Amino acid sequence: MSIDGHASGNRHDKATILRFRPAMRLLHWAHTAAFSLLLGSGLTLYFLPKAHTIIVGPYRLIPLLHGLLGALSTVLLLGVVLLGWPRGIGDDIKKALAWDRKDLARLLVLPMLFPQLRERLQPQGKYASAQKVNVLLTIAFAGGLAVTGSVLLAQMLSRNALPIDLVGHSLDWHDLLAFAAALVLAAHVYFAAIHPGTRASLRGMITGRVSAEWAKKHYGRWAARQDKQSPKAKLPPQGG
């Protein structure tokens, strides 16, 4: 486990551990930016009917831009996944999709609501049960939105050449998935940036590193494995 320390106060309190490599952080923030832009333009189309009336040539401008942005985002994100797979993304995704009995137990008893059961369900691996659910939902929503969005974009570009039932069902599912994904995003933002017990994790997705003490408390099994696999780095001496 690679640990960094600082020479002010209790140096062990300032020790950090690498949690996310650059490729994973790039994927996270690229997906966040793309989804935020698509959600904004999608909500505009859903709640402001006049947004459909801006015409450029044979196309409705904002729906076309929304569809093209979705297609471009899909290609770019897949590119990041493929290029970053051997650079940490693959390992992180495999860990996020790996489940054991304790993961299921954590979801059933919700240790956050029943603190007395927390110790019996610790230590956790790199990803908590709720984080694994978030990853599964993110993959499912992204895939569903990409498929239904592709149908809608093809309908626009082909000037209504696709079967009307296919387009109608695709639009219904696209709206449903978008609103569900927005709810999941809101919950993710709350736990990552607001909730006192989990907001420290945001630092890991920004800088790549988190407090070693925090990691051992919340992801003890993963922190212990990192400690065994990597040589411990000495903390720098205090003073000059």
C-alpha cells in the first residue's frame, strides 16, 4: 500500500492511499459530464414543447443535437473504457461486479440504518454493496439509453422511415430510463458529496487518493489487501 504523509500535526492522520487511477477517474468524470449535458437537453425537450419547433433544414435542431451528443458520448465513453481497461478500469469494473454473501447481507440489513450490525458485516472490499448496485444500474441505464436513443436518432436522420411502434416504444423507454437514471444520480451525488459518513470518498475520485484511516474503516478488506500486495512507503521525517 503506497502511503503518503505530511509533517504537520499527526502524520498518520494525514496518510493517504491510492484508490482510483487516472483512467478510472477520467471515465467517471467523462460519463458525469456527458450524462449531465444529455439530461439537461432531454429535460428541455420534455418540459418545453417549443424546443421541438426550432427547425434547421429538414431537422428539428434541439432533438437532433441531443441525439448526436448521445451518439458521440457513447463512442467516446466506449473508447475510454477500451483504452483504459488495462490501466485500472478493467480491474475496477471486475471488482464492482463481483458479489459475495456479505454484499447481499449489507443490502438486506442496511448497516447505515442499523449501526449495531455494521461490525458483523465488516470489513468490505473496494466497493460497498450500494456502490455495486450503482455500477450495475449505471451500466443498465447507459446501455438502455444508448439503444433507445439510437432508434430515435435513426428515425430523425432517416426522416421517419422506421416503424412507428418501434419508435413509440423506444421513446417511452428512453424517457423512463432517463428519469430513473436522474434519481440514481441524485442519490449518488448525495452520498458522494453531502452524507457525512461517505462524502470523504469524493476526494478519491478527484485526486485519486483517500485517507488511509478512512479507507481502513470503510473498506478494511481492500485496504488490508493493498497493504499486503505493495511495500509500505516510509512517511517523510518531520521538520526540515
